[in-house]
Amino acid sequence: LSPAEMAKGHLHILNNTDEIQKYLTDKVLEIADKAVQDHGFFSIGISGGSVAKILCRGLVESIVDWTKWRVFFCDERHVPLDIAESTYNLYNTEWFKKIDFPDEHVFKINPDVNVDDAAEDYIAKIRTVFPGDAIPSLDFVLLGMGPDGHTCSLFPGHPGLKETSKLVIPIPDSPKPPPRRITLTFPVLNAAKHVYFIVTGRSKVDTIKEILETDSPLPAAQVHPVSGELHWLLDTEAADKLTNK
């Protein structure tokens, strides 16, 4: 489906997760190739949940020079890396281990320090790839959205929504378990070159309509790349109530 021009980004409605997977994989690889040609590496921010499985299924079947990739987590649970709640563990099981991804290019949370220190440590890790004071511009950011409109670990009404300078903040009191997390902030999300939301299923249908067709205060509605592209990849269930398709 050719993208419909929207004030809030490009809308792509696909029939099912298989079609979304193919579309997403093609786009990630295309943008990765261009990034490597342009500046020698490809930086990607990845998210957990259902979007993780869609991304992993496509990438494990791809022939790629993974040494050029730098993988960051848009948010991560402050839990040991080898348990089911860890987003890293999901990606490690479904992607990294399957293709022998270079471990030094996966930037993981340190779960052995408190959540405040883990956020500061993650900023330091980002700065190893993006030195200096400028807000880093990731080549690609993959986001999901909850039925409540949260994205990353930026939840409705949370003070972290107002963060304007820090790249990563601690979330000690997530309304969704586990309670302790770290998350990228809107300044980083909105500095990205390409942002892709993947939203599937009937549970998101009302929230998607609110975000795409009203002036919504929800966190996912606050993702507006300053000079990058914003894309929404929806399945037909999530898009069911949209007026403009």
C-alpha cells in the first residue's frame, strides 16, 4: 500500500503481521544500507513486545554485515538479562544468538546497579557511539504502542513525558509490571531519522483513532521527528475505526 500523506506521518495499512514483517524488514535493510554508505554504521533503537517478534522473524532470515549495526533499546526492564521479562533476552533468543550478532554492538542495560544509575550508565553507552553533547540521531527507531497510548516506557501522565534534556531516564514506578525500567526520552525519539510504529490488533483500535485523528495528549502522539520521517504500520484490525484510510 502506498503511504497516505498525513499530518501525523505516513500511514500504511497491511492485512496481517506477515505483510507487516516483510514491509518492515525491507525498510530496515534499505535504511541500514544507506546509513552504512553515509556514515559507516547503522544505529537502531528497538522495542519489546509484539514488535520484537515481528522484527526478529524478518532479520534472522536476512544476509547482513551485522558488524556495521549498533543496537540500542528504546526501553528496558531493570531485571536480570537472562529472564523472560528482559527485552534483551527476547532479542537474544530470537535474533542475536541465531545469527551470531557481535555482542559488543548490542547496548544492554546494567541490571546490577540501581535503576537511577542504570539510566546514567545507558547514557554513557550511547555516548560511546554518539560522543559530545548533541542529542544523538538514531538512523531507525522501532516503536510499539500499548492500548493506553504508552510507547517505550513513557506512560500517560508520567513526569518523564516532560523531560527535555536527558537522553535516558529511570522509571521506578511503571504502571505495568515490572515496575523498574529505563527509557529513551522524547528528545531522542524525535531526533531520529526514521521512526516506525508497529500497531496490531483490535485492543488498540480506539487509541489509534484518537492519536491519528484528534489532538491527543497520549505519549505515542508526542512522537514527531524534528527532521526525520514518521511511519505508522497497522494491520486491518488496528486501523478498523480510522476515517481516513
